[in-house]
Amino acid sequence: MYSFKNDYAEGAHPRILHALIESNFEQEDGYGEDRYSRQAVELLKEKIGRPDVDIHLIPGGTQTNLIALSAFLRPHEAAIAANSGHIQTHETGAIEATGHKVLSVETTDGKLTPSAIQEVLDAHTDEHMVKPKLVYISDSTEIGSIYNRHELQLLSDFCRKNNLIFYMDGARLGSALCSSENDLRISDFPELVDAFYIGGTKNGALIGEALVICRDSLKEDFRFHMKQKGALLAKGRLLGIQFLELFRDNLFFDLAQHANNMAKKISDELSRANIKFVTHSPSNQIFPILPNSVIEQLQNNYAFLIWEKADQDHSAIRIVTSWATKEEAVNAFLEDIKKYL
Ligand SMILES: Cc1ncc(COP(=O)(O)O)c(C=O)c1O
């Protein structure tokens, strides 16, 4: 059985494990004050090209979204997200549990637009309703699509004009930035969004996300919020060591590129066989629509999610490739599909 279920089925890139073992007996300060975390933060600031941002290393994605949004919003304020957005669909109401409603917007490609956000603003007019205050997007999105520079600039301008906080979930930012269709650099984001995170968990780290807070007014007391929500790890060094290794050279991007290449190999081959997809997704998540009989046979040897029913005889499946996906497994998967079609 080979898994295309997600990009966290494997452990961590060997270089990361090696760095953890190498530093194992060193005595370091706790709670992110160790020299590795401090160096990782400085290195990330350099890569982003902005010494003035605040960067916090946080164990997981849900936790990062939850701490950031609950810290940034006042009690009556709400977040706006695509109907497929992770905070809307897959975080067990974590944002709502902190008292902030998530207002969802219908999209077909997982991406928010200014006009869709405007509709939410128009529908919330007074103090008898929550006040929409933060726009949540993820890049890549929950369905593998990516934002280009123009789309992000439009959203950014709209948020600034309407005094909205613009937040980007980058659980799969590596994959978005390494997409063949990407026209953004990691250094572009501080100009475009108020806060974003760089995902490590799904790109070769054991655990860890790096939250970058760009807007000054959102920075205050953030470590208090982290501690209160259980995210200030005594052994914070574990996160620092990993991000230092990922960004010491091009490892972070090389790993994301590999995941994308594997997904592209599958989608190119399936497109040649006239297979349709739920949406255009030039990243490491693809959603081909296959006959149910083919899916059943594939399930004997491969693990993947059944995403949605397409019609009586067809369903969309979700295929996710990772930094560690083996090309031989991809080849065998493609051979099997051809055989079953
Ligand atoms: C876009 C996005 N954000 C956040 C998360 C949550 O991450 P975690 O499972 O580490 O809490 C995920 C996980 O799948 C995700 O895809």
C-alpha cells in the first residue's frame, strides 16, 4: 500500500533529523530563546528581506491560525474565508471556539476575490451583527490552486481600503512558491499581507510553522498569546533547529519542488488520457475525476481520499504528493490507472 493521502505521512528530511541529533546534548535556553531559534528567526527575516517583521515559531497549523486570529481580532470581530478554507472546514470550530465567527464565501476554485468579500461587508451593516475584520486566505488553497501576484495585490488593496486585516495561511507556501505558475517570491508577502506563515510540517519538517507578523499594530504581546494557548514550547529549540536547516540553503524550496514535480507528472499523464480535474491545481494536491470502478481497483494498492461524487459513475479523488514521494510509486500508480481505465 502506498499513500497519496497527504504530505505529512513521512517523518522528516534526514538533514533535519541529523541536525536534531547533532545538537542533542547541547544545553539551550527554553521557550524560543535558544540560539537556534534566534538564528532561524534572523535567517528568515533575511530571506524575507524585512528586518522589521516579528517571527514566531509555532508547532502546528491549526494552532497558528487560532492564536493569530484570536490575538488579532477584538471580541465582536469576525474572519472571512472561502467555503473551502481550512479554518472553515477542518479546524473543529477552533476559531469560533475563541468567540470569532468565520463568515464563509462560496468559491469554485478555493480563492477569494474583492467582490466576494464586498458582498460579506455589504451584508454586515451594524452592531447587531458581527463585524467582518480579517480576511483569511491560504496559498496554496485547500484545493491546490495558487494566487498570483495580481490577485494578491487586488486583495491587499481591497483590505487596506476597507481597513481589514489580511492574513495568509502558508501551510503549503513552499508548494505554491515552487509552482510552475507562480510569479511571487517569499520576499513579496510582507508588502501584500499583514501576517502570514511559512509551513514546515508539510514540507519536510517534523513539526513547525513560522508565523510572520508584518503589521506593527498586530505584534504586541504575541508571545503572551502563544503561552496562553500552549504554543510556547519549553523545547522551542526543536522548531528553531528545523527552520534553520530548511532555510540554511535551498532545502525548503528543493523539497517543495520535488512534491510539485511528482504531482505534475501525475496530472500531465492523466490529462493526456483525457481525465478531468475538479479544479486547476498547479501545486502538490490534485483532484482527478475517475470512474468509480477504477477507484475501487486502485484502493487495493494505494491510499488516497475520495474527495466528492462527480456523478453516478465517477468520483473525484485527492492525490497529495510530498517532499518524500517516490518516483517509482508515481510510475506504478500511473501504470495501474492506465491498466484499469
Ligand atoms: C491550509 C492548511 N492550514 C492549516 C492546516 C492545519 O495544520 P495542522 O494539522 O498542523 O493543525 C492544514 C492541515 O491540513 C492546512 O492544509
